[in-house]
Amino acid sequence: ALKAFEMRQTLIERFGSPGSSVRPEGSATWIFFGVTAALTFTLLGWHNWYVLPPSNTATLLIILNLLTILMSTLILHLSFFGRLLALYKRNYHRVECLTQLLGKTDKEELDSWWNCRNFVLNDDLSLDYDIGGLAVSATFLIALLLFGALITQLVREGLQGMLEPPGSYLAYACLYITCCLIKLFTLATNTYEEQHRHIAVLQGISNGLYQQGALSTDYNEFMEYHGGVNNHTTTQQGTTGRSHQDTPWLRNSSDDDFQGLADDGPLLIDDEESDINISIDPDHPS
């Protein structure tokens, strides 16, 4: 439990406590995308600016219009969508860090790592997803409403409706919000796949331990079997040696001696100790 707490503290120190504020996703790619899209749709929406007579008022109107759309885009991104992206990216990095910790964890500490994983997934990520899920759901509904309004504008005025306000602003909002939602769903999918990667890694470790245990069991059985055979052979050899010592006439004889019994006739064996003559005749056994 102490090791699991230390692992979780490491994650909190690196990525912040659950539910804490996050810095909005302010990468150059997203900022450039927002500014470019805003300028493009603003210029498309006001493509007939040449009709305005050149004057200080017209120039000020154009500048204020550009600044308004750019500032609204930046504020919307940094205050809402940028924070949602940062929230989902933080959750992904937490799960990715768990994968890295799993690679550095010893087999004896896998239980602690699993407890830490349960804390992170059930507490930290759940709290952030509760906050971000409501925002994503609201954004999805807003995107559907904007898309419906854009379709209505196109049905009424055709493609020309996208080149003039409010059609141009609706098209820009649909494009920007849809791209943000795609990015959010991509991060959520990557986080889910990273969680399943933990199971795959643990399954590989389990299979390795099972194979090691099977090999160890087979080796022990092999040694026990051969040890028993060797003991049995040694016992037989000891018994045979004692029989030969008790019967020296069998110890000194060979198969050739017995093979020649039928050809050479009776074999006389003289036992000097007992003074007994034994006659072995293969044709007339006694």
C-alpha cells in the first residue's frame, strides 16, 4: 500500500492533482489553425468590402472586424477548447506514465502497481472525465445546432450563403468545433487503448512466470525420476555383487563356458572346501 501511494504521488507531482486547473493547449499548431481559419472566413464573409468608399471609418471598421474575430477565436480556444484538450491530454499522459512505471516495476511490486492503477483510473481520471464529459457533451450539441443552421442557410441561399455573414461565421464555427471534437475523441481513444495495453503487458508477464514454473516443475520431476532409477540400479548392482561373492564359480564363469557344455560332455566342479564332487551332464541331469 505504501509503494502504491508513492507511485500515485509521483503522478500527482508530475501532472497535478485530479480536478485541478490546467493550462490550455496553446501549441503553435492550434493557434495557427484558429487564426488562419478566422481570417479566411472573415475575408470570405466580407469579400465585397470594395463597395465601401475609402475612408477612415471604413478602414476602422475593417480593422475592428478582424480584431474582433481573432480575439473571440483566441479567447474561445484558450478559455474553453484549449482547456478541454489539455484535460484529456493530461489523462492520456497519466495512463502512459503508468505504462512506463509498469516497465520499471519488479515482479514483487506488481500488486502495488495494480493498486496505484486502480486509484488513478477510478479516482483521478474519473473526476477529470466527469468535468470534461459535460463540456464535451455541450460542445457536441452546439456543433449540431451550428451545423443545422448552416444547412438551413445553404438551402435558402445556396453556396453564396457561405461567403456572406452569417453563413461564413457558421461555417467557421462548424469547422473549428468539429476539429476540436475529433482531437478530443482521439485522445480519449488513445487513453482507452493504453489501458488495455496494461492488460496485455500483465498477460505477457503472467505467461512468462507460468512457463518458468512449468520448466522448474518438469526439471524437478526429471531429477526425481532419474535419481530413483540410479538408486534402483545401484541396489541391483549391490545385490548382484553379493551373489557373485557368495558363488565364486558363477563369478569366474562366462557364457562361452556354458555354451561348451553340450560339446565337451560332463563338467566336473571340485569344491575343495567341502570335498564334494559335482558332475553336470547335459544329457543326464541329476
